[in-house]
Amino acid sequence: MVAEAANIPVSPEIEEVLQKRGVLVVPDIIANAGGVISSYAEYRGYNPKQMLKLVQRKICRNTGIVLEYAEEKNMGLRDAALNIAKERIRRARSY
């Protein structure tokens, strides 16, 4: 498994090579999502316990969704996460 650091993803070509070798590549947008969520929690005034609970809930739920989608569509985690994000944006804009 390779977990990308913030804003330093591997190139799409390298990601594809790793995936073909059976290496799970966790893209930075998944691996670092906890930081964004905790910043939101801090902004909202959550205490550390509330913040951790929120991060755990969102990370577990959304990582599961991305993993299932990627397997179902036979694609990498980055593409799966981006497809899900685009669909969520489309739905939000349609309201």
C-alpha cells in the first residue's frame, strides 16, 4: 500500500503501474481528508472529543464508499473518489 502525502500525488502513470502490480494507492484526497474535517470541526467550535468522533465517522463512511465504488467499477481509488465527488456536486447544484 502507498498512502500519498498532502499535495504530492504520484503521477497517473506511476499510479497505474502500481495498481497493476496489486499495490493499493491511497490518494492524498483520501489520506489527508481528516485534516480538512478537523479544521471544519474547529471552526464550528467542537471540542477535541467531538472533532475526533466526526473525523472517524466521516473517514470510515466515505472511505468505505470509495472502496466499494472502485471495486464495482474496476478503477483506482483516486478516480473513484473524484467520480463520487463530482456526482455529489451535481446533486447539490440541482437543488
